[in-house]
Amino acid sequence: MGLFKSEPDVKHGFDEYDEFVPDHIPEPGPALSEYELLTGSEHVRVHKIARDVFEMRGVYDSTFGYNLAKLNLDHRHQNAGFRYAVTDDLRLIAEFTPTTPFCPQSSVLTTAAHRAWNGEAEEHDFETVEIRIDPMHQHSEAVNEKLTELTPAE
């Protein structure tokens, strides 16, 4: 084995995009607490849209080398990824939980997710999509303030 090559991790796996596995996604945080949390087939439907929107706009996690939506499915990071809620006025609130409290990409990833969801070509049926980061991240207040500024005023 070379310095940067390793055996494939045969224990590593992913859930399927059409599965809702509550134990493999983050607990919903405070950004979602006052809205209708998506679970089951509704979560799956929205997460498939996230995958497609992220693919179309190139939202990739450079650490893992895959579409950011795939983080929800990665068995190595069962408490990381996106959770979703919908408001009465058809806004989607997506809360991102990074893999670690000090994830250096969190600001970039959440900004990219916001721009992908709210881009010109409408690939979904939401009026707007708000992205927030879970407070477990060390810079969550600053990141969420920046994301709030990106979100159009109602």
C-alpha cells in the first residue's frame, strides 16, 4: 500500500435515497422546532430533490468527495446531514448538522446549499428555502446570521 492508498472499507455503507432511516440522520434542531418536521416519505421526497439540486449545481463535500445530500445516507456519519420542515406559507427550512462541531467547510457548504435551493431554475415547489446550521457547530451563530442575510425578506 502506498502512503495515500488504502483497502476499501467493506464495513462502510450507505442507505438508499428512497429509505427513511431515523437512526441515520441528525436529530432536528431548534431551527425546525416550530414547524412541521418532515419524516418518512415526505423527508425522502425532499431529500431526493436536494440530491438533484445539489448535483445540478455542484454542491459537493470535498472531504468525502460526494454530493452533499449523500451525507444523510453515510453510515460513518449517522448524526450528520439535513433535516427538513415546512412552514404554512410553503417555505422549506433545511437544517444542516455537520460531522463535527469544528467542520471548517460548514459555512461554505450551507451557503452553497442555500444558493442551490434558491437558484433561478425552480426544481421544487417551495416559495423559498432557508438553510440553517445546527447549534452544535462552533460558529453556528455567525454562519446562521450570514444565511439569514441571504434569505429574501418576506
